[in-house]
Amino acid sequence: MAVVKPFAGVRYNPEKVNLDEVVAPPYDVISEEEQERLYQSSPYNVVRLILGKIYEENNEGQNRYTRAKEYLDNWLSEGVLIKDSPAFYFIEQEYTLETGRRLKRKGFIGRVKLEELGAGVKPHERTLDAPKEDRFKLMQAVEGNLSPVFSLYKDPDLTLEKKWESLGEPDFSFIDTAGIPTKVWVIRDEEMVRLVEDTLADKKLFIADGHHRYETALNFKKYYRSKYNIPENEDHPVDYVMMYLVNSEDEGLLILPTHRLLHSLGNRRGILLERLSEHFKLRKADIDLDTPIERIYELLDRSDAPFILMTGEGSFEVIPEKETVERLLSDLPEPLRKLNVNLLHRGILEKLLGITMEEQAKQRNIIYIKELKKGIEFLKEGKGDFLFLMKPLAMEDVESVTSIGERMPQKSTFFYPKIPSGIVFYLFKLNQ
């Protein structure tokens, strides 16, 4: 079960920097354009640590990882970064959906004792070697965690959420790059620390975001212990990973869909609707490219279809028969056959359109869309042929897959909002 502890965090000094200018999204969602914008926003932006630029003259002794270490050391010596005494970091994010609905999500950052994936810590997505190699090199350089793994636990009693009103004013706050106001409380009170530890002690953890970071932390722990001959019975900072934890019962926790825009289909474009009509029921949907976003989501929410297909010429609810699903996904276990992402990728795209899973992995014909309005703009501008609007998966879907030891395709879930990088860092040498 989960061993969750406070730690001596390193964070930005609000007397030295504007916090709004130094936080960044998680490294794996930062585009080149966003990276440049973050570089320009402040000479102390966390992007220089988590996703530094790559230059032509890079070599083994001077590269994005060694520069991250230099920045970290310099910012500590200059007082741009300050060290806390051991604490948990309670975080509240207030956000607005495309539909106009406003919510608050509550969670906290602590350090969690690493264990092999499976019984106590469950993954739900597959990982790739390249990102893990990249994160390992960064961890090797800085000897710590610069961004938290995002995980969930289940507490129907809302034990920590009920304490929120008693926290008083936050210790610091900022507005992240998505425009989300974020409040942070540094929790050192012994009674509150004990409550957090006791609440999580009997809980299983489910990784929502940061699978590569968690697996890298496991690999680094083994590497570090072997390199320095650390006795097995000795507790060490490398045995832990920095983690952002949210109660899956919190009303502010949402799983949003990631829509799929198909483009550059060539001669496949003309046969998609024909193939769909042979295997699915296509029901005309009363929406078009000029329909307000709120109305589109209302239809998607009440529809019995796993997804809605939008084109410049019309929109359709795509409804499968049970026999269709079993035929197209016969090679998958039952929980995976229930996922609309598998029906689309393994059934429609691979088996009906002939777009191989390898082609899909390289995103030759697919753009993943977080904001629906952006996907509609692409259709209007002729940058896409078809837009599949995906119904969001429920936690029950995810749990049923992980319960049988399976993992979901990438981009199956979008836990919103992302937790920003730059709130706090976990450095091993400062926690010994």
C-alpha cells in the first residue's frame, strides 16, 4: 500500500521572480513554439530545466541535461530557488471548461515510495523507450524529480477535502500557462501531515499522467543503489518519487476526451463513409461546423454513440452493433473491446481503412485534438477530412482494463487540468 511522506522541497522564491512567468506545462505537451515562448517569458522559466533547447554544438559534456544542472545550481546559489523544511504541498486549481462549466480540483504533492507496477501502483497506458531514456538522462544530471507524477487514490469519505476550508490563505499562488488560477499551501503542521499519511496508507494508487516519469524513477533507483552500493535495508531518497495525488472522488477531477482529426487520407477519404455504413448505423446529427460548442457537447453527452463524426458536409452519430464490435475487435479482451478508442483505431482505421497501427503511431493521418473548437477550425480551413468527436472514458472503464493487467492506447484519457511544472522540486541530496 502507499507510503506517502512530506519532503524538503525546492521552489521558486516569490520575492525574486513572478511565479506566473516561471511555471510551464508538463514537458511532454510543450511544442517547439511553446518552448520558445516560455524561454522568452523569463530567464528562470522551468522549461530550461525540464525541456532545454538542443543546440548543434551539443556534446556529452555540454547539453540540455548538463545545462539543467547548471541552471538549478545557479538559481539555488542566487536565491531564485529556496529550500523548504519537510512539507506537503496542497494545491487547488480553478478552471473553466469549453462548455462554460467552472470547477475546482484539489490535490497535493508529496513523495511516494516506489514499488514495481502492479498491485499497489497501477498504470493504464503503455510507455515508449525514447521518453524514458530522455527523462533518465535528466534525472541523472540533476539527481532529483523536477515534475511530479500525477496519480489518483480513492477516498469516498473526502477526508482531506473536508479540511480544505481550515487551511486559511495560501502560501503562494499563480496563474498557469493555460490561464488557470492555482493556489498552493505549504503544509508542515504535524497533525495534518499525519492525517495525510494515514489517509493514504491503505490506498492503491493509479497513475493518471506521467507513466514515463514513474518508470524512469524505478530504473534510476536501481541504477543509483547499484552504483553507490546502498544496503537494501537502508531507506534512501531515491526510493521515492515526487507525486501529485488527487482523490478520484473529488468533484473537480475530470477525464476529458481527446478528439481525432483525420487528414491526408488520399483515396481512403472517399470510402470512409461507405465502409462505416456497411458496419455501423449512421444517424444524422443535428450539428454542423457553425453549431455552438456547448450544443455539440450536449449532443455528445446524451448520445448513445461512442463517437460522432463531423465533416464539412454533415455530421453523424456512429452506432455499432454488438456483433460489429466483436467482429472487428475479436483479438482483444472484453474490457478493451468496450473502449471507443480501440473501436476507432483497431476497428475503423486499421481494419476498415487499412491505416496500420504503425502508421497511426507515427501520426501520419491523425491529429489529436484537445480543444474541440480547434478541430472545427481545421475542418473549416480544409486541414482535415473528418473529425471524430470522442465520448470521454469513465474511471470505471480505466479500472476494468487495469484490473486484468492490460494497458490502454495512448491518448485514451486526458485528465484535466494538467499539473504545472515549477511548483516544487524534489532533490535527493537535500532530503538525506
